[in-house]
Amino acid sequence: MTSSPFDQEELQAATYAATRAHPTSEQAKALVAKLASMVEEHTIRAGLRERKRRDTAGKLQYATGAFLADLLRPFEAEEHKGCWVYKSLNKARFTGAPVGRHAFYQLYDGLEGLGFLQHVAGHKVSDEREDTGKYAARFRATPELLRFCAEHGVPPAAVLDHFEFEYDLPKHPVQLRKRKLKTSYRTTEAVGKPMDFERTPSVEAMEHDMSELNEFFAKQTLRGGIHEGYIRIFQNGDDPDFDWNRGGRLYSQHAGNYQTQSATRRQKMTINGERVAEIDISGSYLTIFLSLHGLQLDLTEDPYLLPGLGVEHRGAVKQWFVGTFGSARPIKRWPADMIADDPSLREHRVADISKAVFTKYPVLKSWGEPLNGRTYSWADLMWLESEVMFSTMLELMREHQTPSLVVHDSLIVPVSKAELASERLRRRFQDQQKATPKLKTNWPEPEGHTPHSL
């Protein structure tokens, strides 16, 4: 393993440097031109070239604008971690790319020489639990570069006011994965290996709907987060009875997207200049599982506050449901990877939580047993949930011209559309799941006030 003096967690949290952006303001255009000229002069001083070359000047200037925008973009968020970006230096990765290999190498070498760039070479990373493989090269703007930009009228936090980022929407926004043979506790990432599949008329129709949704949001202006189109990923495609009814969540493509941000950061986003509200389905999987048994979740109570267990156990109770719905049967001990993610779970006995859960929800004892001739898994619950979310987003777009973003079991919309979106989400859930969901709306925090919920 190659060591690095920098924090590995921050390096691994790096966002992708697509080098597909260009300056739009006069200040940014002037800044990029000056910086490109400084890089060219550094190349000559370093003896790598005898004189400036007109035939490459335009390529270097485009590369400078594109890469500078990538370096500054992490600083747009009020809360940022490390502010590293990553880009592979593999020769093959530059084939057909907007920024060529020679221009990029000259650029990052020049920025380093000017004291404007920190660079960590691609390296292998591992921890106590697993070998996480080889990571591409990491880059970060130095404080000197940040000051240089601000002095030239381009404050890093205002990068979106000075640069326009270009990206391609996914050509085929539907993907299929094989089964993950063990369990599935982590809900933020798709699991299983990708697999090929036939694009039948029904799949093509679904991709058409996905493309329509992606193209609609691409016309909106999102600030405070990154979204460059959705991919809908279906799971367990190698199940004998698979019929596009497993998984199906919408994942925002590319690392560092808004779905990976904290709820607090998402709350500060704007869509078309308007602040957003996030509508969350409380106990989504639990509500769906109960509905399969003809039961309705009690909407007057917190689903994770159980008899005999105080509020201090709520977080562990919620994780019990995560672990159980990610397993074949109700858990009897904390899975090792859940403990690794949250060591505090050791302070809560699974047996005590199971007893309280079965007291409040006796039907949970049957999780993993056949129901009407079918055994449900996490992938089934995910599909039922995703159908509600996806159909709600399509309805908001087609009937109300309202943009929305999804974070698995929550929907983000402009504040002025929150009541409409909440009503539409509730109606869709009722129609499809024959149950009423418990919704909570997280409003943006006004100055001097605390956020409230519906």
C-alpha cells in the first residue's frame, strides 16, 4: 500500500474532475487567460519548451478553464470535505476527451510549479477490513490559488456564477445488477455486479421516461449540489423469477452528487433560485412491509419508538430494521459491517430490540417467510418504494412542470411546491401500496428560526 501524508478518508471522498467546463463571466475569462499564460511561462522557464506555441495555446487555455472550474467547485458548498478532485492519468482515458493528455500534463505540472496545486499520485488503498483497490490521482487547489482567484474577482464559493459545467446525460439510464449473495445493509449504493440484458419494448419505454426526466431537470438550475442525470438500477437480475421488479432506485450519476451530501447540506440547495424542502417517508420499508400484510402503520406515533425502550435507543432501533430488511431473517446479532460503520451499536442488545419490535409489530417475526407464495427481500421493498417515487416525479414534471430530486425515500422540491408534492406523493403511495405513508417535510431554516416539519 502506498502511504500518503493526506487524510485517506478525504482523498477517497474526492469528486470527479470531468474537465468539461468553461468560463462565462468576464472576470473568469480574464483569470483563465492569465493563469494559462503563467503556466506556459513556467513551462519555458523549466526548460520543457523554448518558446510559446500558438498551435497549443487554445488547448491549454481551454484545459485551464475546465480544470480550474473542477478545482473550485467543491468550495461552492458551505460544508466541504478535503476539496480533492480525482482524474485518471491513464493514457487511454484521454482518448476522445475534451482535454488532451499533453495539455493536461502541462497544466497540472505548471500549476504545481506555481504553488497552486497539490497532487497525490494514483495509489492502492486498503484498511483493516478490505482492500479497496487502486484510486486515481487526486488534485486540490492550494490556498495560494484560492487567493489568486479571489483577487481576480472569482471567489471560489461563487464558482457557479463564473463557470458553466457541461455533462452528458446517460444514454442508457437503466442498468441491471446480479444478486449480492450475502446481505445488503448499506442503502446508499447499488450492490451486485453489472450484467447484460435485452432492451425489450418495456425496457425501452422505461428508458424513455428516464430520459424525459433527466432532460427536464437538465433545463433547471441547481445550486448547492451536483446532479448530472439519473440511472435507474435494478437488482437481482439473475433471480429465476426476475421481471424488472427488484431494486429500481434512481441514483444520481457521478461521485460527489447531491445524494451523497448530508441532509443539512441538501437543505441549503436551491432550484431555479428557490430554496428547497425535503419530503421524507418515515419508515418507508416498514410501511410497505406492513401493507403487504394488510396492515397500516400508526401515523400518530414515531415508528422507531418502541415499548420499553427510551428515545436513546431510537437510532439503534432504526438500524435493527436496516439490518433485518437487509437480511434473510430478523437479525439475532449485529452484523459485523454494521458494527464497523457504527461501533455504538454494541451498547444496544439485539435481543432487547427484537423483543420490543415483535411486541409492537408482531408480523415482523415472519420476515423472510413466504407470503402468498412469494418470499420478499430488500430488493422487493426497494422496487415498491422506487415505483412510488419515480411515478410521483413523472407526475410532478408532466402535470405540474415541477422539478424534483429523489434521495431514495425522500423527495426534494422547491419550497413553493412542497405541499403539492407532499399531496401527490401521499396519493401515489396510497394508490400503489394500499396504505397511507407517514410524511415529514423538512423546511429550509429561516434566519433566527429552527426548522419545522409537517
